[in-house]
Amino acid sequence: MIDLYNETWKGKNKPFKINDPKLIEKYQLTKSRGHMLANRLTSSQPIEFIDVDGRIQFNKRKLNEFPEFLSQFSTEFAIPMATKEFFFNYSFMRKIFIFRKKILVTSFGSLLSI
């Protein structure tokens, strides 16, 4: 998931290994001993983008789920990764504050109209 959000393999072939002897035989990977490259065809994951109507839209999955996903790991892994990806990534932090403010204003407006 981290590679997806960071676009690590976007447009690149990712190496992987097949361990099943039947699949190695089927795909004729005996020379490479099951090692091969494959394009995962991952899409771009910008923090924000412009929709067809010209409005700025936020990548809700990246802003909400990526931090939540990292929180499920051990602190030895999660804290350095979160530091790099969120805490000192000022562009990410700015976007998340704008996104959350937009949600609060919309929610508050809905409450006032009741």
C-alpha cells in the first residue's frame, strides 16, 4: 500500500518471484528460477487534482486512509515513515488541514440548515 501511495512502481516493472513449480513450468521461467518483472499498472495518487469541472478535488483515500494504514504497523516502522510522509511533508499537512476544514464547514452548514 505504501508503494501505491508513493507511486513507487508507477510506469515501472516490479520484480517478483514465483515459487510454485507448476507455475514456473507453465510460464517457462525455469531459466530465471521463477523471477520475473510485471507492470502493476498503478495509477497516479496526487494529493489534489482538478476535476473535469475545473474544481480542486482532494484524494480522500490518500489523506484519510494512508495515515490510518500506517498506524497499524509497529512504532519502529510507522513513526519514521509517518515523519517522512506526513509530519515534515508540509504540502501533505497543508492539504489535510484544508480538506478537514472543508469537511467541518460543510458539516456545520448542514447542521445549521436543520
